[in-house]
Amino acid sequence: MSILVTGGAGYIGSCAVAALKEKGYEVVVVDNLSKGHKQAVGDVKLYIGSVGDETFMHKVFTENKIDAVMHFAAFSLVGESMLHPYEYYNNNVAQSMHLFHSMIEHGVKNVVFSSTAATYGEPEENPISEETPQHPINTYGQTKLAIEDMLKWFGVAYGLNSMSLRYFNVAGAHPSGNIGEDHNPETHLIPIILQVALGKREKLSVFGNDYPTKDGTCIRDYIHVMDLAQAHILAMEYMLKNNCSDEFNLGSGGGYSNLEILNAARKVTGCEIPSVFEDRRPGDPPVLVATSEKAERILGWHRQYGIEDIIASAFAWHKAHPNGYDE
Ligand code: UDP
């Protein structure tokens, strides 16, 4: 069985490629390498181009018999999305629309879609279930919700099956220590903490200590990237077997405050990791925690990794690749 992974040179996509290969799937990657890294793809067949270029995708779909698509390719930075909504609507919504159109034209009717907790905005309830109303508060979340909605209508009209997976905070690295997070600029909490641990940054700025939480810092729900990759495979297999569409939250069912993450990283790395409090970062909801009960019940998904495993695997990656893939 052959799976097309869009954005397969990116952080989460490349970990999914590795997990698919480990499970015996044939994999084809499409990535325009605007954010991704060629080295992250390994020996998998890579097409360099845009998922929204229907001429290019015609070549991909005619040269390969694809059974399902995992669609990771997207821009995913909240702050950037607020400054550049045109680029976000174009790169996320418009390009996805052309990808789905190409799929339908070539009779490929199954897609696993990378959605996000950002589609929920500032929910009134925590933990967040799939029934929690989706009211995004930033352009990034809004573009992902627009794609979820598009998939529903494409399902009704064209019989396109889709699994929309709403991720919470993804971190960690492949157990080999050779596939991991390499963003430029880096904005995420765990990689930044580890860059401080490794002396690549002077200190961590903790954004806000006056939130209505136990220690005043934001609470997030962290999931290991390899647990996330397994969830994609389970969702794809379920969709292919049952010829259906659905949506699932993927988190851990529990949350950690930013200070708890900092302390866990100090413990795992044995490093001091200096920190200072700074103002809140605009657009940060105080608490985002998922219930993943639905994915566990329906997909049979079981997380293997806890927060210390997440930090330890990310630390191993950053130690082995202090400059990311550019060595
Ligand atoms: N955060 C922080 N300092 C940083 C980066 C992030 O205090 O240098 C906080 C951020 O404000 C949020 C949490 O860490 O409360 C998680 O942020 P991240 O960007 O990792 O993920 P998000 O939840 O925004 O997807």
C-alpha cells in the first residue's frame, strides 16, 4: 500500500514518514522545502513542488498508485498568521483545495488531515472534546477550520473520506535521534528550553505569570511526535477499513504549566536553564488540554510516552544536531 505524505520533509511529516516505513508502507513525499529539510526524508521518493500545483500533482498521482494521503504541508505559526493572513489562506486553504481536487480527479479518496487545537480558540471548557465548539481566535486556526469544513463538503459531494486530527502541543523526536524539530526561527517552548540547556541561548523568557492557573503560567497538553505519528497510521487504517470520515483530538488528557515543563527539563537534562518572566504573548489562551478518549476508544490509540520521554528524546536530537539539519 502506498501513502503520499505532503510536508513529509517537515518536523511532524518526517516522523510520520519514518513510522509508516517502519510499519511496511510504501511512502512518497511531496514537499516544496520552503520550511522542510531534504535530509529528514531519508531514502524515500521525494517530489519537490507545491501540493496546490495541479499539473505537478498530476505527475505525482500518475507516476504512483496512491491509496491514501497524509496532508501535513502548511504554515503553522500563530503570530506570523496574524501578520500575513493572505499567505496563510493561500498556502493552507487554497493549496489544500487544489490538492483535494487533484486527489478526486485521480480517484484518491482518503486523506488524513493535520488540524489543530487552535481551531478551538479560547474554549470555555477543559478538557476539550471533539464536541467543544470551534471558534478560532487567530488566522492559523481559522485556516485549519476552513479546511476541515471544506473536507466535509467534499465528502458529501465527491465521496472524499477524511480524518481531521486536531493536535495539541507536539514535541519530542524520533528514537534514533536523527529526525527532530528544526524550525527557523524556533518559537516553541520545549526546543527553546533545550537550546538554553545546550548554551545556544542565554535564558528562557516565560511569557506571562499572571494567568488564572496554579502557578500563573499557561498550561498546555504535550504529545510525543511518535505517538502522534502512530495516531495518523491508526486513523488512516480505520478510514480505509470503514470507508468513513471523522475527527479526533490528539493530546495526553493532562496538562503541564510552562514552569512545570521548565522544571521537568532541568531534571531530565541536569542543566540549570536560567529563566525570566516576561509579558504575556498575545493570543495565548491560559489552558488548552484535550480529552483523547475518542481516539483511544475508536482507533485503539495508546500513548507510549510521557513528558520526561518527550523532553529526553528532544534533548538527544538537539545534542546530536545542535545546528539542526544544517551540519
Ligand atoms: N512560551 C514561553 N516562552 C517561549 C516560548 C513559549 O513562555 O519562549 C510559552 C507560550 O507562551 C505558551 C507555551 O509556552 O504558553 C507553549 O507555547 P508554544 O509556542 O510551544 O506552543 P503553542 O501552545 O503556542 O502552540
